[in-house]
Amino acid sequence: MEIQYAPPLAVNFVWNFADSEAVNPIIDVVRRSFARDKDKPFSRGLNIPLFFYSSQNSNEIPHDSPNALAKKNVFFVFTSVNTNGRENWRKYVEELPASPSTTIIPIAIDENGLAHKGSLAGANCIRAYDWPTDNADFYAIVSLAHEIYRYGCLSINPDDSSKTSSITIFLSHAKAGDTGRLHSEEIKKFLDNTNLNRFFDATEISPGFQFDQEIEKSVKKSTLVAIESDAYSSRYWCQREILCAKQHNRPIVVVNSLNDYEDRIFPAASNVPCVHVSSEAPLSQRDILRILSAALLETVRYTHSVQCLEYYKEIGWLEDECELSARPPEIRQALKVKSNNKKKICYPEPPIYLDEADWHIHLEIEAFTPLWSFAEKDCLLQQQIGISISDVQGDNFSNNHIHPDHLIRLTQDIARHLLARSATLIYGGDLRPGGFTEFVLDEAAILKERIGGELPTIENHLAWPLYVSEPEIVAWRAKYSDVMKSVEHEIPSDVANGLAQDVFLPPTTRENAYVWSRCLTEMREKSIASSTVRICSGGKLSGYKGKMPGVLEEIVLAFSSQKPTFLLGAFGGVVGSVCSLLLTKAVPEELTEDWQVSRNSGYGELQAIAKSHGKDCDYSAVIEFLQKQNLSDLANRCGLAEDQYIRIMNSPFIDECLYLILKGLNKLNGSKS
């Protein structure tokens, strides 16, 4: 039996639809800070699982409540006149499920949000309505990151004061020159009016105490903020503070405030986040908030990364003898590992560039991430893996509590890990700027530089008339010509008569729409036939051009040909509905013809024309076919046990989904060798 996956931390957000104008900017800025940025897929940012709960209108509540999916769960509840003044909403937030693993933190966006009882009774609110408008974004990051650190990363003793669990900021600066000292003094003044702790040696070390001992004792329990002025790297105590922080595995943030020139950047002050501010004093409040937000985010990232790595070791993803590191390994650290007779270091995703890692070989150190090692580079060389992933329609987080960007990050991570293992990826259509094909191709282009060797291979399968190209499509295809092979499928013979193949056919009439549906089916049939494995997630339930939702058609075709098919259902859309049907045998209304006709303009007419040719979608037959699928057989085809396959159908966690996909693919490869 597979161990039930429960990561160290998950964060949930709850708000009333009527408060969206006030809440959405906060959600957007903290989401970009706490989850990996889809526009920076190789960044070393936070990667906390985030879930969102709201509704279609102000009178509705979400269809369900947040769950305790992780070992520690933080629920941020935005409270207001709309949550306190509407009976159903007041009951909803005051009955949120409390548990030893769950902390509920109210964020009041107006004064009416302070008066909730029940699960929120007695809890001090974050008062968002007091945040200065011009710096509200950084106040949001600082306020929420600090609570995530306290309740999501620490083990808090209920008898401790709130100050005891606060982050301590160690302000490291050179006394020579004014920049470091003045900047540190400004940050200290700001911290004195918050619930954060700070260490400032001019005031913290009492007469008679040993300077070096007090410094080391404080560094060992702090996040070090290094104010890098012109004199900083040449000062002995500054170097020693950095080395001490690295030695004791503490979070570090460098604040670059050079006025003119630094003759040597201290090597130990690298491999950490860096914030740039002006050397001119005094620091603006926004600059102080930028520094503190970087320090808090790095503290949470560092602590959370270590906890994740320890958890992966606990559940058997990692070998017991490997060393764990919250940062990509450094030479000094590698030498220490070797002195302890160890040769393996595991650090968080994503992997670093091959050129950066060349020294690992010379020190005979194997450095890897939980999901990637260079030894796996060609392990999927013979696999033709089809990806059936597309975006889903939003419902304001009433039913689907995952942000659309999460599906993009899933696509990026799947593409990265499969291409890095030399698989060929097969993807169909989607030539929109910013569409899923583009995200996959960007991963391939970057990956070439990261892992070296031959270019990764992507086959982009296109139905006619999508490849009858406009100038911008020609340019788009030229941009990715070194990583993408276009496979153009011809018009099916039953609809080809009288059509000029080099002229684009717009799907603006019923007859043209039928031609499109036949062409899309032709492309999908041949794409499925050329693939050895399919991975499916998301998928539009409406607004499509084919005989049925595209991802649904690809699932049916893959099942019919008994292809190994991984279904990631927790990300919503078509795959979520199919997983629900497979698991419960109950028919989701969105998989019925009546629902499809009512939600898709012109679909009834398309079905009528297709039926006259015997090419319509028989939803009753599709449902019957899916209900007959045996989960054990589906799992076995994918190299997984049935409980593992059910888990991948239900898991909202990208790392777990990737781990199970790779586990299954490795098993399939082993069975063929």
C-alpha cells in the first residue's frame, strides 16, 4: 500500500465574491510569491501548495470547505461586512474545520471583519484595511509570509508568546562608511514597530559579553540580511557572519547597496537571493519592505525546502545516506559532506545548469533533486509520450480550488522532466501565444542549455486547416524550429471533396464546423496511434471545436487502444469529470449530451450534421465505455498499483503526480528490457 502523501505545508485562501476587488490584488501578489512563477520556471522561489475558495456571486458560499491535506495547514480567511453580514457566509467561515494540524488566520479587509466568532473567535486579525495603499503589496507579503513561517514552518509551543515564534533578522553591515550603518539603522527602526525580532550588534551585545560568541549565537537562530556596501566584503567580521550563517545552514539575503565599487565579492555571499537598493540614505519605506519581504520569503522557502526534503526521505523517495541542502550545493559544503564519508547531496527543484555542476564530478559528489538525477538522462529514450492537457474554465474557485497557473506549472514540470530523460513529447495544436504548446516548447529550448547533449524532441501534431499558416504562425514555428517537429495531418477523405487544401477554412458555418470536427478527430487518432503513453489533465468542457471535448476524445481513443494513460484529475476540467466517473460510476452532468448542447452554441446543429454521416458523439456509449474500465487494468498498464493510480487521479500536488508518473514509466521500461 502506497503511503498517503501529506506534504509538510499547504495554504488555503477563503473570501466572499463581493470582496474580490479588495482581495484579488492581495491574492495575486502572495500567489506569485508563495508559488513558483510560471514565467520563471527555473527560479528557486517558493513552491507551497495553494488552494482558493470563493463563489460565483456574493450570496453563494463555496461548494465545500478547505481540507487538511498537509501535515500543517494554514487557512487565511478574508473577513468583512460581506462575511459577517450574510448569514450563510458567517456560518461558513465560523464553522471552518479546526484541527491540531490547522491554523485559521482572519484577514480583516474592513472593521466589520473583526467580529467573527466560532473558529475565528479570539483570533487576532491581520488588519489589511490599515495597510498603506502605496505599499499594500509588500505589506501583504510580509504579513502573510510571517504567519506562514510561524504556523506552517515552526512547532509552536502554546505557552510561548507570539514574539518567541517570530523571525529574527540579523542585520549584518560594515561599520566603515555610512551606507551599511545607516541602512541597518533604518531597518531596525522599522522592525521595532513590528512583531518581528532583530539583532543589531550596536545595541544587542551588552558590556562584558564576548563579541564573537554573541554574534555566533545570534546568527545560528536568525535570518541574516547582509547590507552589501562598498566596504562590506573586505571586513573580517562581515565575512565571518556570512560564513557562520552558511556553516549553520541559515537563510541569507544580500542587499546590494554599492555606492561605487567593490574590489571582490566575497564568494560565500553567493548562491542566495539579492535585493538592490540605492546607497543613498535614508531608505524609503518601500525599500525596507522589499528587503523584509525578501528575507521572510527566503526564510519560509529555506525552512519549507528542508522540511520537504526530510519528508521525501521519510516516505522513501530519497536514500537515507544522502545529505539534504536547501540550496544547490557549494564547494565548501561538498567537502564537508565528503569528510563525513557521504557522496550524495539532494537539493530542491529545479536542477542547476550542467555547466554550473561540472565541479561535482571532480569532487566525486552526486548532486541531484528529488525528481531528477543526471544518471536518468536517457532512461525514456524510446518513449513517445503524448500530453493531453489544456486549460479549464474558471468558476471563481467555487468547485475547482486550483489556480489556472497551477495547470501551466504542471505542464512545464511534466515537459521538463520527460524531455530531460530524452522522451519524445507529442502535443496537438494550440498555437495561441501563451498557449500550452508554447509553454512546452519554452521548456524544451531552456532544457537544451541546462542538461546539454542532443536537442529534446517535440512533435506538434496539427489538424488541417490549423497549419494553413498566417504570417504570425509562420514566425512562431520558425522560432521553435530547432526543438519542434510539425506533423501535419491531411483532411479526411470523407470531407475532402471540393476543399482547397492551401486555403484556410474558418469554422463559421455548420458545414465548416463539421469539417473541423472530422479533421480534429483524424489528428487525434493518428497522434494517439504514434504515442506509447498518454498523460491527461485539465481540458475544456465547452468552447471546443471537435465532436466532443478534445481531452475527452483523446482519453477515449487512448483507452480504446489500451495505451498507458495517466489521469491527473485534481486539476479539474474534463479529466476531473472522467476520474469522478471512473471512481464512482456516477455520471457527471457535464459528460451528457444535454449539458454539452446547452453550454456550447451551435453544438446541437453540429451533432445533427455529424449524426447524418454517422460521425456524431454518442455520449451514452462514451459513458458506458468509461464505466466498464477496470481501475486495476488502467493502473497495470501504467506500471502502478491500483492504489497508486487512484492517488494520481486525486492528488492536487504536482511533485506527487510527477513522482508517480516517473515511477510508472520506469516500471514500464523495466518490464520491456
